[in-house]
Amino acid sequence: MNAAHGAAADAKETARIEAFSDGVFAIAITLLVLDLKVPRGMAEGRDLLAALVGQWPAYLAFVTSFATIGIMWINHHRMFTLIRRTDDGLLVLNGLLLLGVTFVPFPTGVLAEYTPRAAGRVAAAVYSGTYVAIAVFFNLLWWYAAHRKRLLRSAADRAVVQAITRAYSIGPLCYALAFGLAFQSVAASLVLNLALAIFWALPSQNPLVKKGMGEAP
Amino acid sequence: MNAAHGAAADAKETARIEAFSDGVFAIAITLLVLDLKVPRGMAEGRDLLAALVGQWPAYLAFVTSFATIGIMWINHHRMFTLIRRTDDGLLVLNGLLLLGVTFVPFPTGVLAEYTPRAAGRVAAAVYSGTYVAIAVFFNLLWWYAAHRKRLLRSAADRAVVQAITRAYSIGPLCYALAFGLAFQSVAASLVLNLALAIFWALPSQNPLVKKGMGEAP
Amino acid sequence: MNAAHGAAADAKETARIEAFSDGVFAIAITLLVLDLKVPRGMAEGRDLLAALVGQWPAYLAFVTSFATIGIMWINHHRMFTLIRRTDDGLLVLNGLLLLGVTFVPFPTGVLAEYTPRAAGRVAAAVYSGTYVAIAVFFNLLWWYAAHRKRLLRSAADRAVVQAITRAYSIGPLCYALAFGLAFQSVAASLVLNLALAIFWALPSQNPLVKKGMGEAP
Amino acid sequence: MNAAHGAAADAKETARIEAFSDGVFAIAITLLVLDLKVPRGMAEGRDLLAALVGQWPAYLAFVTSFATIGIMWINHHRMFTLIRRTDDGLLVLNGLLLLGVTFVPFPTGVLAEYTPRAAGRVAAAVYSGTYVAIAVFFNLLWWYAAHRKRLLRSAADRAVVQAITRAYSIGPLCYALAFGLAFQSVAASLVLNLALAIFWALPSQNPLVKKGMGEAP
């Protein structure tokens, strides 16, 4: 087998893992709506309206989880634009990340159910704790692929790779902060979670974009 | 990096965003069936039949949401046949649109539950209000991409672009009308929602088709 | 625009409709499992076993719907190997077919709930009635595409097209028979539904295969 | 039709079956989260925490099913890298495998509900029994494709094919052991199921990798 043939086969393999992962991201992000429950037994319009408005923590959890899974999808995709081949270790670590992503609707449901209540702190801690784990899985996946540029495209710039490594390593710390905040203030913890998703969506914060990775051939 | 290489990378990026969006559209449209509840505890066939027939608002909501998401999918696809490259702004605005699309099963469930009851007007207003928001997101996405043809294919005809801008800008107004109608008549509001989906499905109403966009190289 | 360019764009369009339809088929077929309910509150293993075995109509409905959606997917795919371009009419008729497919989990749930009970006949009639509608939509889609070979590949053999038209036209009749049987015997109606799916899965019954359509360039 | 044209059409067909199967795998693996139930009515944080921790069998079932479907997806994909064309028999056997995969969330839910209770042995037996069936379907699919290399790429190495046949044939036996263990010890049966998924994820255990199948052109 010549090198060109092998590179084509590698590209097909990584494309397939990416397509499967995309499917899981798309399904997980769409299943979040099942955590929004239709209020039952409201007699009057004003009762229904009050019940719908009273569910604001559920909408906040829905939007936060949607934004967070969306950002994870974008970053997963950007990471794979640098990865040129796969191996079984990558498959397993990618599987671990997807395990975390498919789990998200559950803590989202816990948060939606308990936010305005006494048990809200535990719910918020479980929610942020899930993101700590996912952020760790994200870093494991990246470290595994990027270590000595093991699975990266040879054209990948060392400075870009290091910038990504630094940027991703902040993720677990940020979510750990949100985890800790949950025990002080549920609202502060949730706002931090949502703010993180919005912050990471800003173009200037992304080393893969800022450093021109998208421009690398 | 030469221009041809860059164009190929751009095409791959937009194709991927489209594929992810398609997945979300397909899942959201298929999850609508979960808003149809199997009647429980019917002793006789006639009771079951009566219970099934009595759920007509749920079927109407199912069909209307299906048709509306379907039309949004078709238009999203048509829009992307004109878009030749993406950036972070487009990603965020596309994410906002998908947030609206994944939310649809929830107001559909509210509508299915409350249509024939006193709280139906609030339910119909929530339902149409969701579409107002989605139609606004749709316009934001298009305006962002089409402003000075920022992200459009250079071959895109200015007259076609302007015709699309005009056609899309009517969307929020139509859904706002359905929103207002909800407080007068639930039936009129729902019929308008369904009529809009059917109207926009008609070939002659679509400037992308009428003006021959599909023919542009 | 030259003809080769147009043909490529047409192929891309039909591929995209097929991909979206495939997504809807895959999701609908996987959502069927949600109609299987975990028995609650069984104290002993023998109670759980009895409860699980007692749910046999739900498994039968699950397998029958799975097989039927699977066959519809295969035939939809085969149909699209003959279709070389799309138009808005095809989009709408394909949407009508997908509406039917996404609806299937609901009558499957009704059937699973009521099969061994007095209301079973109504449930079985609703179930078969859904397939009558879907089979009609299938024929509409095919007739629309195949009329004077409007949207078909020019190389499509007229004899093959006519054989498919004949084969598909039997579908609504078969399901109408299952619909009628439901009022006489629920078991006979269900067995017919499952038998139809198995029968159509047999290679020799498929004119697209038998007549060598797969061989046509 | 010349041979090159036919090979390209074959490749397109197998790619499409693989894409559909991937969709079903991705959806089934993501639906598993619906088996995790949000505890209702917990007044205090400590109650919620206790309720969440008390659901450990549900998490164990979730992780085990996720890992098992994930491994099945990887193996399905590897199998299809050797298959170069499809026929109706393969379609039907692949459908049988997918039927098993889409069913997995149901026994997972049964296991999650009953593991720490008296009925747990029956639940664990149903769970492992499902995997016995799926492993058998997997072997049927492989035997059908690999018999006299009927549907395999001509370049497929006979020794590799035989190694895969041997490796896959162990699957049903392992799950049958887990099935038998369920009646002795629920914990031992579950640990075996999870251990099997982890074991098969190890690169060195996979003859398709070990024997260099990935290297074959």
C-alpha cells in the first residue's frame, strides 16, 4: 500500500468517526427538549401562563445545555480538522467524550426539576460536575492526539497546537469553579455555565481561529 | 494556501454545518410524535375510538409542526445553496435557529394538551410566538450572510438575493399575525399557521426557485 | 450552465433529500423502542417475567413496525436510485411520506396497549389504516416521479418502471385487507402486516431487483 | 455496464447501508439516557443526593449498554471495511442486527429498574439474553458475507477472515455465560458484560487490527 492510498483511508476513517460523533451531538442536543414538561391540568389561561413562566429554570437549563453541547460540537469539529488519522486509543477516548455528551440531558432534567427548590444546590453541583468530567474527557482526547503530534496533520503548527492545549486546559478549571459556586449560589453557578458557553462562542477566544488554523492546508 | 484549496475547505465547512443542521431538523421533526399520547384505560373499542378522535388538536398540532419544520428545512437548505463559506457569526446565528427548531416539540405539546380547553388561547399564542422567534432567527441568519453578499457565492444574482430578503422578511409578520389571532380565535390562529406552511411549500411562492436560483452555477 | 453541471447539481439535490429521508427513517425506527414500557412494581422475579411475557403484543407491534419501516426504507432507497432529479412536487410528496413514517410509533403504541383487550380491534384497524395511508403516499410519490419518466433517469427501462408501478399499487390493497381483517380478528390482521413486511423483504418479490434495475447504469 | 461502473455502484450501496446503520447506532446509544429517571419530590439536597446515588444500577446499566453498543458500532464498521458489495440477504441480516441494537434501551431500562431488587436476576438474564441474540445476529451477518468470501473484497486475506470468524464466534458464548451467571449473581453478570465491552475495546484483541486488515488496500 502506498502512502497516498493510506492517507486516503485515514481520512475516510476520521471522517466516519466525526460523522458518528456529529450524529450523537445532534441527537443529544435535540433530546434536551424532552426535559421540558407540559404543565398538566391548568384550568385557565392565566394558570397555564403562570405555570409556563414558573418553569423558567427548565428553560434556562435547556438553553445552557444547548449552548454547551453546541460549543462542544464546534470544538470537536475544529479539533478533528487538525487530526489526520485515528487509532483505537482515539476511538476509546472519543467514546468517553460521547458518553459524557449523551449523559447531559439527565443532569439537565435534574436541574430543571430542582433549581428553585431547597435541593437546587445539589442539582446545580451535579450539573456542573458533569461538565467538569466532559471537559476532562475533552482534554484527554486532545492530549492523546496532540502528544508529539501523534495523530495530527504534519502541517499543524506547533504554536497553534500549544495554544489549543492551553485553551482547553482552562475548561475543567472553569467548570470546577461553577461546581464550587453551586454550593454558595445556584444562580451564580448557572450564570457562569451559560457565560462560559457564550464566551467560548466568541471568535476571538478560539486559538484555532485566532491563530489561523482554519487557514492551514 | 491557494484560492482553489481555500474554496474547497470552505465548501467542506458549510457542508458540515448543513449536515449537522439537517440532523437536528430530522430529529426534531421525528420527535414530534412523542407529543401524541396513547389514551389509557379505555375499556371498549368505541371508547378508544372516541378518545383517539377527541385528540384531534394533537394531530393538528403534529401536522402543523411537521409541515412548518419541513418548510424551514427546505428553506435552510436553499439558503445554504447560496452560501459559499462560513464564519463564527454564521455558526452562532445558525445555532440560534436550531435552538428554536429543537424547542418546537414543547409548544406543540402545550398546544396538543390545551387546544380545546379554556387555556387554549395561551397555548396557541405560545405556539405562534415560538414561530415568530424562529422566523426572526431565520432573517438574522440570512441578513448576516447576505449583507454585501458577505458569505454568498460570488455568482449569486443581486436581484435574487433581494427577492429572498423580501420574502423572508414577511415570515415574522405572518407569525405575529397568527400570534395576535390566538387571543381572538384559537382555530383561526392554527389554521393560519398550517396555511402558511402549505403556502410556502407551493413552488411559485419561492423566489429562490421562481427567480431561477437553482439554475445559478 | 452546461448540462453536465446541471446533472451534478441535480444529483446533489436528490442525494440530500435521500439523506434527510434516511435520517427520518433511522430515527423513527429507533424511537419504536419507546413504546416498550418497563413493568413497574414487580416484587418477585417470576412476577417480572410474567409481566414481560405478558407484553408480547408490544413486542409483536415493535417487530412488525420495525420490519415495515425497514422495508419502506429499502424501497424508498431503491426508488431514488431511479430518480435523477427533484422538484417541489417531489419534495412535498416525499414530505407526506415522511409524515406517515414519523407517525408510525403512535399507532404502534396504541396497538401495544390494546391488542389483548376488548378495544384491540380498533387499535389494529388504526394500525393497519396508518399503513394504508403510507402505502398510498408511496404510490403518489412514485407516480409523480415516474409519470412519463418525468424525474427518472433517462436510462430507466420502461418495462422496469411499469413493473414497479404494478408492484407498488398492490401495497394499499394489501394493507386495506389487513384493515378489514382487524374487525374480524386482531391476530389475523397483525400476522398479515408482519407477513407483508417479510414477503416484500424476499429478493424475488422485488421488480427493481428481479428485473435487473440495479444493473442499469 | 463495465466492471468499474459496477464496483462504484456497489461501493455506494454498501456506504449507504453503513450510513443508515450508523444513524441507528448513534440514535440507540443516545436514547439510553432516557432510562435515567429524574428523582421526583425530594425535599432536601441530601435526599436528592441519596436518591441520585441510590440509582447506581441505572448508571451502571447506562455505561454498560453505551460501551456495548459502541463496541458493536466499531465492529460493524470494521466488518464493512471488508465488505465490498451488498445483496438482499445482507440487507435482511443487517436489519436483524439493527433490530437487536434498537431494542437495547428496553432491557437496559428493565435492568436499571430491578437490579437491586428481588427481581434483579430475571432483569439481568433478560439483559444478557438480549446480547446473546445480538451476538448471534452479528455472526449470521458475518458468516453470510464471508462464506466463500461471497461479499468480501477480493483482496481480503483468508487468514484475516478466518481470524475474524473465530473472534466473533466467541461473542455468543461469552454473553451466554453472562446470561447463566445472572441466575447466580446479578453483580457478577453485569461486571462480565461491562468487562466484555472493555476487553473488546482493547486494540490487541481485535484480529481486524492485529492482523493488519486496516492495512489491506
